[in-house]
Amino acid sequence: MAKKTAIIDLGSNGIRMAIYEKTSRYGFYILNEQKVKFRLAQGAYEQDNILLEKQIKKAYEIIKYFKNQALNFKCNKIYCIGTSALRDAVNKDELVNLLKKDLKLNIKTISGEEEAYLSGFGAINLLPKLEERAICLDIGGGSAELCLCENQKIIKTFSLDLGTVRLKDLFKDKFNKLEKHIDAYLDKIPQDFKASTLITIGGSLRAISNAIMEKNDYPLNQVHAFSYQANDEIDFIDKIINCKNQELSSLGIKKERHDTIKMGALVFYKIIKKLQIKNIITSGAGVREGVFLKDLFKHHKGFPVNFNPSLKSLEDRLVKFKSSSLVSNVNKLFNVLEDIHYVDKKYQKHLNYAARLIESGLLLSFYSNHKHSAYCILSGLNFCIKHEDKALIATIIEQHGKKINYENLKLNKLLPDENTISWLNFILAFCNTLNKGKENELCNFTYKNKTLYIEKKTNNFIIQEAIKKISKPKSFNIYINDEEI
């Protein structure tokens, strides 16, 4: 049975638990995620960082519930960490000892630098690979963490006491004093924290990204790996800061964020300006994923080259008939037809992904299984891939060899040109049809004189009739084993 790991995260603005299930050595997915909105340090920032007794008892009850949930899910490991609110508390040992004595649960209080590292580690390993230098920014309830990254490695970390709950408790709505306070802290950021790309982590920054997506009618409702240009949205972020609280809902901010979102937006705005950020990438992964990945990579440096954990997890869970020949055949046909399709070679990767996941929807239903497969990709191919890439993979599977009506494609804002879609759709559907009998058979392809020649061991009228239904982007003849289709 695949191992399951629960990560319980006691933060300043809530207690969260994520359960990760491994489907193979590196393949995994999030099996369950729960959150209780709870402010451990409520009232403590104004009382010399002394946690109130009622908050300690409530934290204990929530963590007890999460531990029971983890055991119900048969988790092999349970990690519990505490961040800013716990590390600042002068009486934190009351809670730490209570959890250890009654629940046999060791909660690790991590430093600001550790929190910055784990947040950055989770983000850079589960976002699409970045070629350029980037800074990760995690704004939580008690603190804000910065992590400088280059070539997928963490260079330096820095922590600031600029959490949304902390600022709300200390300054209420006195924005003039608040701005001066933030500016004084930002002046402490080391000079070598320079990059044009900012990776945003944490609930406040995800809330802002979700609001931007809603405002722009973004076609995917997924915040992880959503990216935008800072100059395009800086006025909108400023609008969030300066609007009245009752106007926040109309800007796409959920009610649960109304009391602290302005604090987070203000810190965010000032960091964008101070660091001269141009590109912003949103990460749904952060400190919990960082803890999980550190355990996953305990004896290794990271994922194997060109490995995607979500792709492997979907294959492991949903694809019962794995056809290595289909992957090989789509690559061979793509190369053979390159003189007539004019599709960039970078799209071979998308064909490979599509060939591996084309049957992921069969477990739900044979009927319209191509649509189910597309849904599985959009919903489950979450890590280490751009939105544009998974939109393309899902689309060429969903089209199922039909003629492309480009304007009606629901994700066309994220897709390449019609020629690319049409040819990838054709190549995938054609090779999948050649594999209709599940012989897992390698084919040989040749193209000359406007004719595609295929050599394969099996050929019957069922395959031939299915091929005739596939829409060709360009007119040419097809022969299988010297028999014209």
C-alpha cells in the first residue's frame, strides 16, 4: 500500500492539515486537505506575546481532531510544525508539552529562516521549472518570508515580522503608522535580494491571484502556477488596499479574508515596488509541501530529470492499460510528418503526456471517456506544469480526432494556434486508433508523394473505418500494409 503522510501546520491565521499519498517512489497527490480558521496569537501581540489559555486549549482540540483524521486515513507518518505565532509565544511550552503528553505528538517550532526555506523549497520543486532567478514571498498571519532562488536552488532566506494578523492587531486601521512600520522593515531586506520574478505563497497572496483571475475571466479556475505581469495588476492591488471593506467582495475577495487582506496587499504592493518586480507566479505549494518533499527526498537530491510527480500519480492511479507503443508511435509520426505540419518540436512533449494519459478517464466511464480524461488532466495534472501546457494536453485529448472549431474551444485563451492544435489532435487520435486492438504494437511510418505509409502487424476493417472518421488537417492518402484507407 502506498505510504501516506500528514502534515499539520499550526499558523498564525489557521491550522491546516494536508495528507499526501505516494503512488510510486516519486509520484504523489494530495489525498485530503483541511483547514480551521483559528488565530492562535489572537490578543497575544498586544500582551507581550503571551498566548491566552483559551487559545491554547482550542489549538489542542483542533490538532487532536486532525491527528484522529490522519489516523483514520491510515497515515504512516504525521509531522506537526508551528510557525510565527508559536515561535514568538513566551509560553509556547504549555501547548508543546500538552500535545506531547496527551497526543504523543511532537510539534516542531520552526524559525523564520526555516519557514522561508521550506516555503521556497515546496514552491520551486512543484512549479514549472524556472530558468531565471526568482524570489519567493510567503505572507502569513504572523510573518512574511523571503527566499532567493536560482537554478532551482535556494541561495538565501530572510524573515520579516510583517504577517497580516500581527499588523491588524498592532495597527488596527491606522494606515499611516502601518506604512512607516512596513517601510522600516523592508529596508532590512539584504541588497542581494534582486530578481525580476516573484513567486507568491500564502493565503492572502492566493486570494489576490484568485481575484485577478476572476476580474480577467481567466479560463482555468486553478491558482497554482497562475502568472501575470506586475505592471498589469499593480493598480488593482492598490485598489484592494484603498477600497472600503464592504467593497472587497465586489473585487473578488472572499469574506473570510476581509479583515486582513488589506494588510497583506499593502506588504505585497510595497515589496513589488521596492524589489522592482516584473513577473509574478502564484504557488499553491508552500511550507507543508516543503516538509513533505524534504522527507520524500531524504536520500535523494530531488525529482529525476524531466520527471513530473502529477503525471506519474495519474498514470499509477487511473491508467490500467499502459501502452508504451502509443508514446513511441506519436513521436515517430510527428517526426515523419514534420515537413507538412510545421509544428514546433517543443510540442512533442505535449503529445507524450497526452499519449500516457489518454485513457485516464476510462475508470469513470467508457462513454465520453476522452472528455473524462481531459477533466482528469485539468484537475489532477497540477505540479511542475504551466497552465498553457495542461490546457493543450487536455484539449487534444478531448477533441478526439474531430475537426477543430478553434473559436469554440473553451480554453483557447491559453492555447497555441489552430494549426498546432489540429495536427496534435490528428496525430494523437490517429496513433490511438492504430492501437485500437490493444496489441501495444510499434508501427513504421513513411511519408512521400502526399501519401502516409504505415507498416504494422495487425490491420482490419475496424481500424480502417475508425481512421476514416479522423479529421485530417491536410489532404493526403493513407496506406496500411500497402492497402489504401
